[in-house]
Amino acid sequence: MSSGKKGNQQESPETGRYSGNRSKAFLGGVDVMEHTPNAPALTGLARVGATARRISRVLADLLWPEPCAACGVMLAAAPAVPGREGGLPPALAPLASCLCPQCLSLCHPIAVPLCPLCGLPYAPEAVGHECSWCRDRRPRFVSARAAGVYGGPLRLAIHRFKYSRRSGLARPMSRSLAQAFLAFYGPEGADVAVPVPLHIGRLRHRGFNQALLLLGGFGPEHGLPPVAPRALVRTRNTPPQVGLSARERTVNLKNAFAVSDPAAVRDLRVLLVDDVYTTGATAEACSRELLKAGALEVKVLTLARVM
Ligand SMILES: [Zn+2]
Ligand SMILES: [Zn+2]
């Protein structure tokens, strides 16, 4: 399967891999057709579905009011921020269902110009060129992109998602990730999505792998690449990366990952997904194993990126 794939194909019953017409699929209320040139207008049935979803969201807000994932203000009562109505970047717009308008206004999308390899954003007047980190190290992945800058309310929301078990945040965050995928890579930008794995010990402690939850909105039924949840495994329970330098992170992650199911990635363009891109050490360690197992290329996608 490769970039030569065309629409109007079907899921293979033998491989279970998707090769269908992604332009027809929905993405949790956001129609992928919006990203496809010459897409036909929404059908009457789709319009009814969209209205029903809007009504159910309003009812849910009334019955089960949610606090902002960053500042804790009740979302239904949070005042609007003048000047931001309708102006949210697509990759951050889904977070409006978990962050209040004030906190959302403090989130920054990742936008060009940026390093074409690792996705490091530059000042608006800069021209896109490889950053010094990429020039010195030549990453194995072809590119890394993120929905937003890691900081402020987005950092708090990700912390709540991971450490306070606010699993309700998975849905808007997954939609945000999906929008970033469409914006940066396009609907046909990868053949399979693979989450960065947790070691079984940490998985038991936390109860979930945040990277896998972020892929909850992916799959052929949403017009996005299928997920191979166990293609990559963590073979060592490495100490937390927090506070380590880039070099220490690389050493810490040596031989920490392995591909357990090479058939799930062989000859495919892999989308590697995690919650945060920090120094690129995890993405690099995972990419090495995926390419060794026969993946054609690795693209990295995270919800947020450290600047
Ligand atoms: Zn807030
Ligand atoms: Zn770079």
C-alpha cells in the first residue's frame, strides 16, 4: 500500500487494511469532505445527523456540565472571548468542548513556517528550513507535526488527561489530533497509525495508554488510517524522561522498543502517535524499530510539541 492508492477502493477482507474512499467519511461531526477539493455539498441526511449531534451536545451540557480541563470553570457558564468566534484553527477547534473560551484563546496552534523535518515552529517572518537539530542528527522519521504548542492550558489539559484520568478528554483531543493529521499530512497521508507504547508495568499503573486513546477517532470508519494498537511494544520500563537532556533521553531509550507484529507495518507508511513531542528521542527510537521491521517511512504526529 502506498501513496499511489486511489479512492473508491474497499477494505481488503484478507488484510483488514483500509484502502477506501476516505472523502466520504465523517470525523466525529467534522466531515472530511471539507478537506477534499470539489467535495459535494452535505446531503440532507448528513445535515439531519449534524443537527442531531449539535442538539445532543447541548442536552449533555445541560445534564452533565463539564469543567474546563485547565482552569476548572464550568464550560456552560464560561464567557466568550471577543474576537475568537469562528476564528479557531481547525486543529484546536475540537478542544472547545473541554477548554473554556479564555483558556482556548491562550492555546497556540503549530503553523508554518516550521522545520520541514521535526516541525519546530519559527518566527512568522522566517523561511522554512531545516533546524540545526535536524541538520546535526538527521532524524529517521520523515516529519513530525503537532496540533498545538505544549504550554499553558493545553499542557494542563494533557496532564489532567494522563494523570487525573479525565478520560472524557480523549474524544476532543483525538479529534484535534485527527484535524492536525488532515491539515499536515492529508487524508491519504499514512497507511497505518501506531501508538507509542507504554511498558506493561506503567500501563497497569495508569490503566490506559494515552497515545492509543488519542487514536480513538482514527480508523477507516472515520476516513482515517486504521490503527495497529500492538504493532510496537515497550520492552524495558525506562525511568521517566522528565528532566533528562536530549542525549540522556536517547541513552535512556536504547533498546526500549520492539516491533511485535512486523506484518502490521511492513511496506506501509506509518503514522507514529504520541501525546507530546519533547526532544524527538522517543520518536527516533520508535522510528528506528519500525523501519528495521520494514516500514516504508514514519511520520510522527502528537497533540502538542515543546518549543
Ligand atoms: Zn478554562
Ligand atoms: Zn528540525
